[in-house]
Amino acid sequence: MEGTLKLLTLAMWIAIAWTLLSLLSVAFWALLLEVRRRFGSTPTSKPSAREETQLSAEVRAIYADFADVNRACSDAPAPTDPDGTGQSEAIVFIGWTSVQKR
């Protein structure tokens, strides 16, 4: 019984020490964040309007590729319009299949 009590006391001291060490490390981290905020380097400059426009054009081009349903995200030409209605149909297989040989 006395050995169990000593073991529980040791476990309690370890838990207290671990908690205090954790709190101390969090406080130190918060202090470092505050020091960096006050005395850190200046933030990087914003990209120029031309760079933003160029990026926007690149992003629009990517989205245009995804939105091109007639080409179904491939380089193949769009199917012809047999009805002359301006609409075309394409069957696109999206998925994964496995072939088992016997």
C-alpha cells in the first residue's frame, strides 16, 4: 500500500511538472509572436496591378478549360452538331475499371 501511494505521488508530481512546462512553453511562444509583431520585418509588398491582372488571366484560362463541356477537358475536337441546333453531345467516361483475366 505504501509503494502504491509513493507511485501515485510521483505520477502527480510528473503531471504537475508537465503541465507547468507546457504552460511555460505556450507563454514563451506567445511572447515571441508579440515581439515579432512589434519589431519584426516589414511585410512584403503587394504585387503590382499588372501582376494581379496576369494572374487573373491565367486563373480564368484554367477555369475556362474546366468549364469547356464540349471538349470534355481533353484536346480532342468537339463532336459535330448533327441537328444544326448549335448543341452537341458528348459521352464522357469518368471512373476506374479493372479488367480481370481468367
